[in-house]
Amino acid sequence: MTVLNPVEGRRVLVLGVGIAGTSAAEVTRELGGIAVTVDANGAADHRDVSEVDLSTFDVVMASPGFAPHSDAVRACEAAGLEIWSEMEFAWRVRRPGIPWVMVTGTNGKTTTTQMVGAIARAGGLDVRVCGNMGIPVIHAAREESDLVAVEIASLQLHFAHTISPHAAVCLNADDDHTDWHGSLEAYRADKAKVYQHVQVACVYPAADALVESMVAEAEVVEGARAVGITLGSPAPSQLGLVEGLLVDRAFHPDRHRQAAELGEVDDLAHLVAGDVPPYLVTNALAAAALCRAVGVAPEAVRDGLRSFRLDHHRTAWVRDLDGVAYVDDSKATNAHAVQAAFGGRADRSVVWIAGGLAKGQEFSALVEDVAGRVRAAVLIGVDQEPLATALATHASDIPVVSVPPGEDVMQRAVAAARGLAEPGDTVLLSPACASMDQFRSYADRGEAFTRAVEAMDREE
């Protein structure tokens, strides 16, 4: 197999023993390098970074669990070592000649990346969908394929230097992971790196001035251009909507006078109950733009969207019980994702289960936005104070139940929510926070919710 080999004969220090670290160590050894793996807690071979001689290494691969301000990263920087993220490592060892498209954003990354996969497959491409789902990106980058579609988080962009995708999109850049980055400005600066070195198309939401400025300031390959997506009628170099049709005026050869029809909003109707929410249409347009940038035919967009299915734990209906719907949106780990989940819901119709690791977020704007649709809130999580304070300040009329931590926390939270809900309501698990305070992952949290809901008996 022909791959680039930047690690042969080199000593690579791998920070982290999770999926990213394990993949990097395996590939380093396969390619003739020496990998030494350490962990923040000394879990790998009982070492942490203080127990190795940094002067003996050539490069560092830092897993997302190591923030820029962590002692390990600072020590590596002080030793003059170049630091690569998981994505940078994958790019360095990739199989040459295969285009990459990249998706980032505070919310919608997974859905959009998976839509890229569905559209590309409908267009006859052998695509690898990777990032925070599917196969590890380091392994995906080395396989024979026609396209690599990468979901990339800000944590993986911070130590990215040379990645040059065919096309990339930042869907949004709201407050998230500020504890890792150190500030909202640093978080947004790392998000903006998704557009660096783009070869064909920088895709962006045309109504978002912040993301548009990221595109304007990006250093791209000569000839790359900005491609906007809009929920209105598109101008030239945009994709948008015309009377319920998804249309392309960016990649059509006569885009100044004509548009290519890509599909219909109704092609997404099977994904949700009721009207298709705007965020799903935006995701579809972004995925379509990325696929069109690598030459996928217009009709493949329609066929791909019709075959697409949402990821688990994203506004997933679990059960109707006594006139109340129970919905698992455990994947909503930030405020922007919660706002999307609340879209279109009626006033005072939601019993909201929220809480977890806040990641430095401030929730006043979120609570102000959704308060009118909340009947009551049930708070879980080790640190409930940020959400509790926002609710007390901006929605003091809403009943709030605090569920203390414990092994049966989700069972108790669901029972409390059931007692607060009325027929016609939705009990919505949409935490706005990370899960690792009490669960292994957002999936584990969603599965706990599903088990608790399915275990309930109907009222006599």
C-alpha cells in the first residue's frame, strides 16, 4: 500500500490511550517508527509524561483529552517538539490522491458528515465516513477509497497544520469547549482552521457573519472559492431553496443564470415527525455542497437524502406513554444543539432533562430562548449550578427538580419528568452538557434514558 511515511525511523510520543492514541501508535509501528504511549493518569505502562525523556522524541501526537494548557502539552512545547493532532497525524500518513472533505461546527457535525456519506455512496463513490463516528480517521486515511469525509472538532483542529481538504464547512461556532480552549475567541480561532489550505470550496452559512469572516480570512489554495448555503433563494455561488426545492447555483456551469435541482425538502421528511426543521435542511445543503465540490452528480443528492437515517441519540423518539412522547437527544452536548432540538415545539410542552459537564458554558441565552416552551426542568449532573442559576434568573416560573448523582440517576430523572408531564407534552433528554461525569459517553447516557423509559408501566 502506498502511503506517505513521515514516521519511519522516528520516535513518536503519543499522548493518550483512547481510540486516537491507540490508532496513532499502531500506525507508527506499522510504518517503521517507534511509538511510546503515555496517559495523563499513567494508565499506559504506568507512565505519564513526566517519566519520559522528551529529548529523545521527534514528534508528539496529542489526543483530544490533552488540552493546550495541560502540563503534558506545555512540557512538550517547552522541549521544542512539534505537536500533531489525531487529524494532522492522519493527514500525514494518508493514502495520496484521495480527496478529503471536512465538517466542523458546534452543532450538526455528525449529521452533516453522515449525509455526505449517503450522498457520495448514492453517487457511486466508495467513501470513508470518520471522525467521532465510524472507523478511526487514522485508519480511514490509509484505506483505498474515493473520498474521505471527516467530522472534525475544534479540539482536533488546534494542533492541525498541513491538512488541505478539497472542501470544508463550519456549520456554526457558538460557545462550547471553552474550558479546553481557554476562551471563546480561542475556540472560534481553532474552528476557523478548518478552512486553511482548502483546495476547491469553503462552504459556509451565508447568514452567519462570524463564519463568513472565517472564510474571508482563510489562507486557501489559489482557485478555491467561497460557497454559501441559505434557506432562501440562492445567489450565484450559493446553494439554497426555491419553492421547496434544494438547488445549486455554485457548481452549475452556468451558475449566473441557472440552477441545478438537487432534490426536495420533502426528501428529508422521513427523518422527523411533522415539518422538517431548518437545521436539517441546512445540514443537507452543506453536505450537498461538499459532495458537489468533489464532482458528485445532482441527482445523487436526492437519492442520498432519501436513503439517509439520523444517528442514534439525536432527537430520537423512544416511546409514547399516557399521551406523553419521550425523546432521546443525548447527543446535544451544547446549547446550540439544544436549541435545534426545541425547534418547532409548542409553548409549555416540554419537560426538559438537562445537565452534566458544562465545559465552561454559560446558559443564560439558551434558557431565555427555550423558556417559553418548557413546562418544567429536571436537572442531572454532578455540577448543576450553571443551569440552575440560568433557570432561576431567566425562567423563575418554571418548576425545577434536582436529581442528585447516583447509580440510578437516569431512572430517577425519568420518573420525576413523568410526574411533571401532561398529555400532549414531550419529555426531552437534551442535556446541553457532556456526559462523562456520570456516564461513559453520550450514547451510554441515551441508552440509560431509553432503558428507564421502556421500563415504565402505563397508568391504570
